[in-house]
Amino acid sequence: MPVEQSDAIVFFGASGDLAYKKIFPALQAMVRRGRLDRPVIGIARRDWNLEQFRARVRDGLAHQVGFDAQAFAKFSRLLRYVCGDYREAATFERLRKELGAAASPLYYLAVPPSMFATVVEGLTKAGCVKDARVVIEKPFGRDLSSAQALNRTLHASFPEHAIFRIDHYLGKEPVQNLLYFRFANPLFEGVWNSRHIERVQITMAERFGVAGRGRFYEEAGAIRDVVQNHMLMMIACLTMSEPTVNDREAIREARASALKTIRPLKPSDVVRGQFRGYRQEHGVALDSQVETFAALRVYLDSDRWTDVPFHVRVGKCLPVTATEVLIEFKRPSCPILDEHEPPLADYIRFRLGPEVVIALGAKFKRPGEAMVGERTELVARHGSGDDMDPYERLLGDAMRGDAMLFAREDAVEAAWRALDPILRTATPLYEYEPNTWGPREADGLIGSDGWHNPEGTL
């Protein structure tokens, strides 16, 4: 039987960027809310003592969320530190000693994917995996075959219910809001199909570049970094069928089923780009063929979504930082309308970040005798309030063993299966200027109406 609550958190990669920017703030937030009172053990190769590790945590908190002396005092008392090389058995012996009476820890692997197997094998040999859970960060492999190999490695030590593949997009409040909007409003769910929807656009734009992470980006690229996980999971949330029962696993099943219907992409379905100047970034090859921009055309082989294209666009050094989904409905054709051309299509626009907005584009009749109109956008803005950070939400869920917002084995493999054909085939790489919307060749994927470009802060 799965344990109810993990009794310690161990995170490998305690000296890294992810821990500094995301994990430390999330853990302190859990302490502040009274959701964490268990030992927190950091492991890294840095030759730190406990006080030096606490200083690193304090510095990260001060830079990311501001220093809160009262919360840090509580958090600091939970901290432990183990220095060591993940390839050495002695590191895991020291960890087992530091765990003390903890019998069901949660291991967070905030390390490069190439080290996943090494860490899992070290934990197994040291006898540290019984009744434990493990969290791994994307990307979950580099392609289908490596993802399957990773799953085999994980399953040799952990049952599937103890494996938490973290995709922080699923933990975002706006993504949860999108699902709620769909299923809580039958008015829209009734037209959520190919009879009424013309196409869907998803844009994830980042105004910044690789921000000093050139070496990592050389191993990933835009498709592996955000399309295989964030963007395809967004498609799954947009297209999944309504779960038939109120059950956490039923939601994962619905997402996985949607991903399994994605038609494998062809080279003609993708345009890759690289911003001018990327090759001068630290850690980037002078002849790099890694994409910092990708535009894709995705179809689902399901009755509900027949022939509806999902146009996905992601990129760095674009004009704004914003993530937006645009649902475009089919244009009406009604004999009582006096317009010479069919009126513009209605749409629903979801702004998922940095602001949270749901907007409805609808048409209203202009005053006068003729049956002609104009389009107006009705906008609802969601105040940030005390929204929970995705990492705080997901860490708390993992400690409780709640996997609803985590990727399942078959869902991950289905996503890779859809992208494998374009990853195994060389496709052209087009250069684009920073502060533009990517290479012009991407326009050929979407047709004459063109891409919807999110605006800046609303």
C-alpha cells in the first residue's frame, strides 16, 4: 500500500539554479502555510557545511521572494546537507545516515536528465527506495526510445504510483482555470468540437534569450524543452473528454487518452528557427543547429477533433513574454445577414501568463437598418490574490502521493511518439532577428489569416 505522507524531502542538485530559483521558495512557502514540518535534505557536490547551505538558501529566498525572517527561522531548522558525488556509494551511505528514522522520503531529482539513472541506482544500492517516492524534472528523455529506457530504469526501483514526473505547467492556476472554465460552463463545452471550432492557436513567447543556460539549451532546444511537455499537455487539457467519474486518476486517463490521438508529425508540420546571436552565448556551439523557436501544426485523430489544426508556436527573443491560447470558431453563414463577406469568427482567448485573462470575441449589430455588425471583446481579468506557486502546489501533492497534476508513463510516451518523426529527421533551421515573431517561414504553416500575436501587458 502506498504511504500516506512522505516523512522527509531529499533534493539532489541543491546547489543548482532550479533549487535556488524555484525549490527553496516553494519549500519556505509550504512552511509558512503550515504544510511542511519534515526534514529537508539537500545534496550536491559543493563542499559546504550546513551553515553554508543555509546561507545559500537564504540568499535564494532573498533574491526570489524577499527575505522573511520568521518563516526562514522555521524553514532553517528543517534543513540538512549532504556533500558528495552521485557516482560514489559513500554519498548515499551518508544520505541514509542523515535520513535517520525517516522511512518514506520523497526524492526530488533536480539534476540533468543524464544523471537520473545514476542517482536512482545509487539510492537502490544503498537500500533507500522502499516506500519512497521520486520526482523527476523534464525533459523525460530525448525521444521515445530514451523515454522508454528511463521508464524502465525508474520502474526497476519504484512502482509507477511512486513516480512523479513534474511539469509545472499542470500546476499553474491559469491552467487549472482553463479546465474549470471548460467543464463548469456547458454553454462552451457543447461547442468544443470540430463542428464549431475552426482552429486553435497556442503561443508561448519569451522576450528573453537563454539567460546563461546555453549549455543546457544545447541539449534540449525548444521542441524538447517546452513543446513535448508544456505545449502538448496544453493540447491535452484543451481536448480531453470529460472524465466520467470524480477521480484523480480519471483525469490523468483523460489527458493520456487525448495525447494518444495526436497524429505523428511530419517534417512539413514544423518550422524551426534560431535567433541571431544565439551561437555567441556561453556554452553554445559556433555551428549550433539547435532551435530557439518552433512552430508546429498538430492534428488529432479523433472524431471530436477531425481536421481541426492546432497551431503551436514557442520561442525566445520574441517581442513579449506571454502565453496565450486562442480558440477560433467557424464563421457563420446565415441568409439574414447583409454582410457581403462572412463576419469575422468568434473566439475565446485565454491569457495564461503573466496576466490571467479570459476574453470572448463576439459580434454586435451596428445601429441602422442593415444587418451588419462589428466585433467586440468581452474581457474578464483574474486578480492574482494569494495564488499558490506551481512548485509549492506540486511538491505538496507529491508528498501526499496525489499524482493528478503529474505526467503518467503512457502520456509521456504518447507525446514523444507524436514528435519522434520530426526529431529523427533533419529539418531546416531559419535565423530570425531578436524582438521579432520568428522566421517568416512559420507563416506558411497557418494560412492567410496569420498568427495571433499576443500583446504585452494588458
